[in-house]
Amino acid sequence: MTAPRPEDDTGLQGPYEQGAYGADGAFVAAVEGLADPLNDPLPEQHTSPWFRSDTAQDDTGTGVSQDSAPVDGARPQAYGGPEQPQGAPDEWYDPEGYQRDWYGSQQAPAPVPAAVPAPAPDPGPRRVTVTPPVPDETLGLRTADTRRIVAEPHGRSGPPEGPAPTEPVTGGRAERRRAAKGRGRRPAPASAAAATPVTPAAPLSRMEARRAAKAAKDSPAVVASRVVGEVFISLGVLMLLFVTYQLWWTNVRAEQIAGRETDKIQEEWAKGAGNPGVFAPGQGFAIMHIPKLDVVVPIAEGINKEKVLDRGMLGHYGEGKLKTAMPEDKQGNFAVAGHRNTHGEPFRYVNTLTPGDPIVVETRDAYYTYEMTSVLPQTSPSNISVIEPVPVGSGFDKPGRYLTLTTCTPEFTSTYRLIVWGKMVDERPRSEGKPKALVG
């Protein structure tokens, strides 16, 4: 809103002349309508802290008391506010006091231009010049608290909402950082137990105490279910340990034993000890090589499970009705047995052999090379005809020098037997070196 134009010598001209807004006081009423209703107090109220009850400043900068009121007994209101009637409370809005209370004396307020005198010829109502307030941009730098207060809506009374402003930190840099970190933290809520008083429970009677103790005890069904559950858990752990022992530890132990037995046999051959063809049960006397399966395993006399097979070795059928020929015999069937799973599992993949694959038996005096000829995938454990001098079902129809490998099937069971046959194709003394099947 702009200030009214000054009057000339001949009186008011144009739209500013007397009576342009109608009756007397219309201009003041129009200016009053432009004021912010949130900043104007209700009649006869002074909730704002910037009303002055002592001496106020008029437009010219001089003090105006209640005795020097304007014409018609009314007092001018700053910012174009309504005039107070005579007899109203001796207070009015002071813009300079507002700035002084909120902004202090950081910067001198802008000078308020003096009102233009109104040389009216007749004693009419006095014209009042309204000067717009000094904008906030002309003031000096404000503190954080001042910015927060100015941002609040005008006319609000009472304490501001939200958390109370923190005290300014005046210490060093470390202290200011600690204060800044602690501003966003919420205080720990008090526990409900501390807030609620605990009332002691009434003592129980003897009958009630017995009932409570009986109810606290577990029923026989619950106890039995717990015992059964613990038993099952223990059995499960034991079975897991047993499976681990069978599938892993037995192989480790059998390979160690078989390796030591192989070294022992080779040392004896180097010394020239032992008589060929005469061996005690469990004594190692030969070494079998299956190049396709990368198998090198010792052969011992007999098929005893604990003394031979479980030690990772192959057992020669050489006792009683199951006695078979030796490799150096001019004719006959050299039959051996071995584990397919666990305990070293030397015949684990024997079913993958194909006709023509070499199998070499190494003794103290010679190398005997056999070629795989046929396989019987499954037969009864009591079918001993497969290890006869001329094996039944092998395809051989006359005596010769044969090899028979027997193992359990299917895997991890001993329900049936898997049979693999071979025929000798080469006999080489040890003095002539290793056969072609072991060199290549």
C-alpha cells in the first residue's frame, strides 16, 4: 500500500481530495479493511505483548500521551488500524517496540518519514499518513530461534508447539558436535513396570497352594512324550554317526590298511621271502591292477570278512568247496571277491568294465594279464557255479586260464552278486618288466 499524495496549496486534488471516499472517516475505514485480521486484536483486548500502555510514538516521532489525543477524541492506530474511541484502554500497537523486542538493537530501524501536514482551511478531521512497516529483509542476521518464531503464524498466543528450543552451545568444536548428535534422540520411555505400582498378591490358602503345585507339575502323558522324543533324537544321532562311520571312516581305514599291506608284500618280494602257491588265511600274496578304474589293491588268501574284505583287500577263493586255481596254474579259474561299497570299496565301479579292458595280477615272479570278456549283472549268492574251473554262464566252453571277480549288488546291499569274467592273454616274468597295460 502506498502513502497518500501530499496536498497542494489549493486543497485536495484528484481522488485524494476531501470526500473522495464519501463521508468523513471513510478513508480510515478503507485502510482498516486492508489490515491483516490475524494481527488486529479484538475490541478492548490486548493479547499481543507489543501494545504499549505508557507513552506511544506518533507519526512525526514525538511522544503522544492520552491528553494529546487527536481531534474527535480518537487516537491514531499504527499501520492504518481503527481509531480507538475516547475512553478506550490506553494501549496501542507499537511497530518499533515489536522490532525492538524481537530483533534487539542489531540494526537501527529505518527512519519513518514524517507525515505530510494537512493545511485544511476548516477544522475538519485530521488526515493520518500510514507508513508501511520495514520489511524483514532490511534487518540484520537473525538467530535460529528468531527464524523459528517469525515462521509461526501471526497472532498466536501461548507457548509454541513442538520440542523446546535447545540452549546454544558455547563450548569447543567437540562439545558442539556432541550437542548436535544428542538433539535428534528421543528419551528412553519409562518402563511400564516402574510406572505401575505392584500390589502384593494375597496369600494362598493351603488347598489353593496344593492345587497350584499340582497344576504346575507335568502330566504323565507330557513326561512320556518327552522321554519318547529324547529317545528318538538319541537314536537319530546314533544312526547318523553310524552312517558316517560306514560310508566315510571305513573307507579311510581300509585304504590305510590296504596301502600298508601292499608295501609289505612288495618288501617281501624284494627280499625273496615266501613260497609261491602256499599262503596262510589272511596273508597277502599278490596285487591286482585295474588301469581303467585306477585300482591297485592287494590280494589275500581267503574271503573272511573281518580279516580280509573289511581291511580293504581282495579275497581269493581258496578254502574248502570254494577253492579255485592260482594265476600260475596252467588251467583253472582264479576267482576273487571284494567289497563294492564301504571298507575301501575296490569293486565300486567294476560294472563299468567293457570287453577288452585289461586286468593285471602281479605276483612275486610274474605279471598275468587278463582281458574282460563278459559280465553277469545279478545272481544268487548261493550260485557257486560261477567260480567253477569252466564258469557257468561265462560263455567259456572248455578249460582254460580264467579270472572271476565277484561283488555285492545292488549298491549298499548284499542281496545279489555281480560277476565279471576275464581270460588270460599274457604272462610276463618280472625280469622282463611291466606289461604294456601298466606301462601305457
